[in-house]
Amino acid sequence: MELKRLREFFSFFKSPNVGLVIWTCAMISFFFGLGYPFLPKYASSLGAEPWLIGLIFSASSLVSSLSTLFGGFLADTAGRRKVVVVGTSVLALSCLGFALSLSWEYFLVASLLYGASSFYFSALYAVIADSVPQAQLMRALLLYAMAEHLPYSVSPLIGGFLWDLYAEDAVRITFLATSAAVAFAALARRRLLETLPRTKTPSKKELATSFVNTLSAFKSLTPSIKWLIAIRTALLISSVSMFYTFGVLYAMEVWGLLGSSWGAICALSSLAHLLAIPLLPTLERAGLRAAYPALLALQACSMLVFSLGGFFPMLAGSVMLTVLGACAYTVERALVAVETEKELRARAESLMILSYSVGGSLGSAIGGCIYQLSPQSTFWVAAALQLVGALCAAAFVKPKQQAF
């Protein structure tokens, strides 16, 4: 009986697209986990001050914003598959750029290329949403999130030990390996089946106006999606960006944690994504309007715990934020999928990613200035933004009940 229920739960794997997307995401996630958690520290070792690190990550997010708008339009016209393959290839080039960085100027160029590669993210999400029945969408999206994060339960620990041995050279070595792995994923994704019913090659005029075209899709979204995007941009993502950009500097430079200790925090936090799975039935019963603001308020508490410093408070805060963030991510994506027509789905996801990019840009830039003055205050401000976001979500995000 249990085996039958398990097969029913994962029956969406009958689509070849789902399996291909998930295993390539898992592979990319594993290799990124070797060096990515140490990128701000890597930038610091290349001569960048905290305020400059914030600006570099901010600039990368701004490029990601423009790239995302362009990619959403392409995915809804030229097709999902082409966009995914090209975008994954650009991501591989950005990893090679990080590996070859000899100063913060080179690091900046690699960061901008990394931001440019994000134009394929909305197409990858659309492939999942198009390939899975609506009744199974929450499960597929949660597994997609697991594939993006669970490999971090091993690789950051390896990367941390390598940092302790080789310092910044460890990041160079790991990103060389990551570049090769992502290039292999790009080749594998050529086997994806196109899910858009009708595709066409956009004209030069359409390409030139693709940014406006994607932004204009905002008018066609439901009020709940519009508010969700606005709240994410102004509050939620800015908060999370502060936390993740400066967490490694706070841990290693202020509290003196070793690279292996920070790697262990990242690894165990990623493993904690599994704890989101048993919470899924509770979220489905509670409904988005009740669950989403509560998740955001608890995320604020996790940031305050992290700000206490030391290995165990930082581990506890990171684990809490990971589990709550996975639940919030699943809820947000399910809402977008259910309340958006298929022909708008990639552009709607582009706007969600745009909110991530713009919010990340704001959070990195502002967080860098705050961190320069008072490292601990960075996490207090991040927590305050989450609390305000929870209040706004409770007041303005009112989805259809069938979203669950």
C-alpha cells in the first residue's frame, strides 16, 4: 500500500521532461555548492570591500533583471527548449569566468555574465508547469526545489574543507569543475521536449520590444499576483539578499568560523529542505492566505537567531530560513501557475524572477552599506523587512482557494 501511494505521489515523473530537468538541476546544484557559498569571501580576497561586494552583486542582479525580461518573451514565442539550452551554456561560461578571476574587476565581469545567464530560468520553470497535471503541480514544484537545493547538503562541506586548505584557489578549482558540469547539462537539455503548442522565430522588431512585451504582461495578471510581485521586490527579496550575500562574511570575518564550519552550515541547511515535504499537507489544508504571511513572519525570526552569531545560532537560523523559504517558494510558484494562463506563464515567471533580481539588487547594495557600518545590523534590517512583508501579504495577497 505504501509503495502504491509513493508511486502515485511521484507519478508526474512519467513526463520525460520532468526527470531531465530535475537531474540536471541537481547536478548543477551540487557543483555550484562547491564554490558559490564562498563567492563573497572570494571577492573579498580579491580586494573588494563590503560596500563594493554589495555593488557587484547588485550590478549582477540588475543585468539579471533585463535578461529575465528578454528570456520570458523568448520562451513564450520561440519555445522553452531553445532558451533553456542557450541559457545553460551562458551559465557555463560565467563559471569559467569566476575560475579565471585574478582581481575584483575580473570577478565583476564574471558576475555580470552570471546575471545575463538567468534569462533561461523562467523557461525551465515553464517546462515543469507545462508538463505536469495541475493536481500534481505542488509536488512537482517542491521536488524541483529539492533538486536545486538538496545537493548543497554535501558539496559546501567539501568546498569548505578545500577553502581551509587552498583559500581562494579552492574557488578557482571548483568553478573550473562547475563550468564543465554545466556545459554537460546544456548538452543533455537538448533532449527536452518542446511544451509550447505553437512556436515562431520572433522578428527583430519583436526582439527589440521584448522587454516592454514582458512588462506589459503584468497588466494581465490577477491582483494577487501583482501584489505578490510588488511585495517580493520591495521587501522580501531585498531581505533575503542581505542575508545570503553577507552571511558568509559575518560568519568567517566577524565570528571567525572556518571555511569548513560555514560549509557545514550551508550543507546542513540544504539537507533541511527535506523537512518541507511533511509540511506540504499542512500548507494545502491551511491555504495560501493563512500560510504565506505566517511563513514570512517566521523567516524574520530565523534571521534574528542567525544574527546572534556563533556556529549553533547561525546553523539554527539558516536551517529555519531554508525550510520556511522552501515552503514559501512552493506556495508562490503554485499560485503563479494556477492563476496564469499557459501562454503567459513564462512571462509571469519572468516577472517573478525580475522581482528576485531587482529585490536582490536593492538588498545587496543597501546591505553592503549597512554591513560596512555595523555587520549585525544587516540581519536586523533584513528581519524587519520580512515582518513588513508578512503584514502586506496578509492584507493584499488574496488568491483563489483552488490554488491549493
